[in-house]
Amino acid sequence: MMDPGQMKSRLVYEEPVEVDNDEHGRPIIEWRPRFEIWADVRPISAREASYAEQTKSLRTHVVICRWRADLNELGRLRFKGRERVMSIESITNDSEDNLQANIDAIEESKPA
């Protein structure tokens, strides 16, 4: 059972919306805010990864919040008023009672 006093992080749940196509016909995606939630964000691990000769820091988190049926893995979570963004890897309905969501998320730093 979650402790409401532990939910100290204000997060914005955002979903991707295709707004147009670029000159090559590829979709242009914008992230649109849907709703805000209070959550307990717990860091799990951190590691570095290299992509296209750039090093990025990847941090995994468990995000615990009240259950919402409209949370899904297509969306992402942004810390309200900050640039920090977490992609959602999975969402579990804790105890299958529609009270608490446990979200596994990855936060990627900007390239060094």
C-alpha cells in the first residue's frame, strides 16, 4: 500500500501526437501533456551507454502513483517544470486492485 506522504514528485504524463510530416514523408511527433500526477520516484540504477559515438547516462526508476486506466507505455513522464523526462517501459497494477501503479521508467541524460 502506498503512503501518500511519499508522493513528493509532480509529474506530467505526455502522449505522442503526429502533427505533420517532414519533407521526406516521415511523421513529426510532438509530446502533448494529458494530465498531472503525484508520485514517489525511486532511483534503481544508473549506467552509461554509447550511441553514435555519444555517451549518454541512463537511469532506471520505479515510479509509484495512484492507478489510472489511461496510463500506458506509449506515453512518457516529465518532471513538472523541469526538462527531466522518463520513458515508460512497463506499468503494473499492484495487487490488481486498481489502487496503485508501479511504473518502470528510464531517464536518459542529454549527450555529453
